Amino acid sequence: MFPVDPAAPTPIERAAAAIQDAPVPAIGRIVLYAPTAAEREGRGSADYYPAVITRVWSWDCVNLHVLADAGPAFAVTSVNFFLLPAQRSWRWPPRA
């Protein structure tokens, strides 16, 4: 068993630091949207679709215009940011 470093950050502290370092949501920014199974029907089978922020409610809740692989684009409202993968949530794309 390894000794525990009492100065090491907890998982919650690491998540909070990641949020603080994240970009601020703003209208026009591109994010990734995790669609529900129903939203995927007829639009491709991707785990994430690119989306444009169309309204910012708070640092973690936005409205999106989602660009699907196939089929028409669609809008979703009041979508929450996620730290862990979840359907009907958004996240920042990885840095290139």
C-alpha cells in the first residue's frame, strides 16, 4: 500500500481547478454536445456533435445549435456542462 500525501489535492479539488482553468462560455464558441439516443436517430452515430453556443445562462448552462453528421441541425436548450461523460451535456473540445 502506498502512503497518502496529505497535501495532494482531492478529486473534487482537481475538478474545481479544471473548471477554473476552462474557457468562459460565450455566444459563438464551438463546443462538443453529447446527444441522447433519440437525437442520434437519422443524424449519424457519433458520440459527440459540434455545436455553437447561442445563449449563455451561466458558466455551466447554455443553449446550443447542434451540427449533426447527417440530417438537419437542431437546437437544444438549457444544456449543462459535464465533468464526466453524460448524455445531453456539453464540453470543451480538446486542445489541438
